[in-house]
Amino acid sequence: MSLPLIVAAASATPSGLATPSSPAASLPSGATPTVSPSSGSLPDVTLASVKGALMDACGQTPGFLCRTVYDSTHSNYLASSAEVFFGTPLTIVLILLVAAVIRALMHRVIGRTTRRLANHGGLLRGNFLGAFGDTAVLLERRRQRAETVGSLLRSVVSIVVFGIAFILVLGELGINLAPIVASAGVLGIAVGFGAQNLVKDFLSGIFMLLEDQYGVGDVVDVGAVSGTVEAVTFRMTRLRDVEGTVWYVRNGEITRIGNKSQQWARTVLDVPLDYDTDVVRAKEVLLETAQSMWHDDHWAAVIIAEPEVWGIEAMTADGYDLRVAIKTLPLKQWDVARELRERVRLALGDAGITLGAVQHSVVVVNDDDDDAGDDEDDGSGQFGADTPARIDPPAQPGPLSSGPSGGHGGRAAARAGSSGSDAAGASGGEPGAAGAGSASAGGA
């Protein structure tokens, strides 16, 4: 019963029913009783009883729905049932709805920003940055990088928004969050320890993308394999080598990486010559040949600096190497190297300069001195049956080399350590030809 009804009933009580202990019994007829707020009067008792009944029905913090139902029906059962079956579910639905709206708005903002960054290729379409590579490849790289970063931001927003919503829902259900938070912390430590490689892959992928170490279309060398980057995710990088093999490399396993297609590249060509070849004349021929490519309209678009002849790069007992270097656009060094080999070969032939040759010998090995008589020529023109012999083929001019991937013919074994690794992997062979450069690019 509500407070106004109780007060009205009390005021309608007949005066004749007043008890001797009541204040009205000692007052004269027609006098109005005065109620002290501090005394144990009926209004104070009624307020306390109403408040207690409301708390019994709706709890310590009565909700709007429970209070409304209780004031309308004065039923503890209906008020508590309305709070359980309607109040709490409606609050939970409202929390989830607000969280979903916030998430959708944030995702929309991130998506629009990502698309604007990915499609903002004015500098590329204006050939300002397009001069450093294929415009389509650069745009695709920019788009995938923007999409990957956008995906990361969307994931972070979803986790934060729904994490807060989950905590609020648990609070509405009256669940104590302290044990849950403690258990979640222990579980997170266990999962993090067990999946540390996965976490390492994700963190490495995030830093690679944010630092723009490489992207789609780049030719990279990760040590065990090299090739063209086809896709980059948070967990792995997909490469395709020169033979068409697709390699999946976990980002956490990449401890070092060489990018052969950032900003510029260099074609390095080592030309083997004999000692009887005039060095000055050979340098003039090589420089004229390289500069003819520099002035060619077709190759001038990919050669970004004047060619140089650096001089003698290595010397052996058989001859010496002259090194030619040409600075090119990224990923164009191999095409320039092939064309330069052909032109140098023709130019040296026209100038009467012969490429370096290897001195070969015939080696006959006897097993022991006791079989010496059997190893002599018996007049038939053949060696004895027990005589292993090796006859090297006649000397042939060695092919031109370009960096570590191009061989020097038979001189390669004798000079493997002299013309070394600074011949630039960028000109040594096609991407992905690691470990097989002479087979894939050296003779190209």
C-alpha cells in the first residue's frame, strides 16, 4: 500500500477509537494533533515500511521499470518479475545496441580513411613517383598496405568496444568481476606462453607494415629464399621465386631482409680479359658501349645515371676483370644487364678484343709404380686399362658475368672469392634465383 493511502486511512480513523496512549486522547475537542518528525509517529513508520517493501521487491537500487510496476500494482512478485524478465534484458540489449552502433561508426570512419589513402594516387598518376617503378604495382602496394593497417585498426576498435560492453553486461547480471579478471589474466599468460610464436609473427608483421620495409611487387631476399612479394599479412609473407614456386614465410622467422626494389638499383657487369689486352683501350670500349645505352631512347627511361667503368675489379693468374656499373630504376637492373652483355660482346669483337680464356691441361695419373709397364702405350694409341686419365676440354672464352650470379666460364672456380659479393645481387640474377644464379641469370 502506498504512502498516500496509508496516510489517508490514518486521518480517517474515528476519534472515538483513539487509544489512551495516543496524543489525540489527551487533546480537547476540536484541537489538531501536532506530529513531531523525531517522534515515533505513524508517517515515519509508514515511510520506512514502504521503502522496505520497495527494496524487498526491487533490491537495493530499484530500477525504473521495477519502481513503476510496484507503484502501479503494489505487488512484490510482479515488480521483481518485471525487473528480471524485462528490466535486465532490456538494459543488456541497450548496451549491446549502443556498442554495435559505436563499432559501426568507427569502422565506417576507418574504412573511408583507408579508401582515401589507398586511392589517393595523384603523385603516382602524375608520374612523379611513377618514375621509380610501375604505377600499377605501386598503387597496389599502397592499397594493400592501407587495407592491412585499416584491418588492424578495425580489429582494435572491435575488441575495445565489445570488451567494455561485456564488462557492463556482467555488471547488470550482478556477477562479481574480480574472479573473472584474475582468471582471464592467468589464462592470457598461459595462452601467450603457448602461442608466443604466433604473437611474434603478428608483432613482426605489424612493424613491417608500419615501417614499410617491403610491400606487394617488391623483390626481396629473406636469406633462405628470394622472390617477388605477392601478399603481406600480419602473420606471413607470400613470395614467388623466378621458377614460379610460391613460398610462405612467417614474419617472425624473418630476422634480416634485403629489398632489391626500393628507390633504385644497379647493374654491375664484370668483363674477363687476358693480360695481353690493353686496359685503357678496353675501358674506352666498355664506356662507349654503356653510354650508347644511356643515350638510347628505349633504355634512357630506365637508366637514371650516367654509366661508369670502375676499373680492374679482380686479378688472377689467367687475367683480370673490368667492372661496369649502371644505375637503374628498381627491378630493371636485370633487363639492363642482359642488354649490356650483348652489346659488350659485339663491341669487344668489333674492337678486336678477345674475352679471357682459361688454360687447360691434360692430366694422367698412375696408380702405382708396379703398373708402370702396363700403363705405357702399347702401340695401339691407347693407355693401359688401369690408367685413369682426365682430359680437359679445349679453352673457350668465358661468358660475361654480372655480379655473383654470372659465371666466368672455367675461371669461376679459380676466382670464386675474388669478384665476390659486392657485385650486387641486384644485377646478379632474377628474383628468387638464390643459390642458382649462374643457371638462371648468368647466361641469360
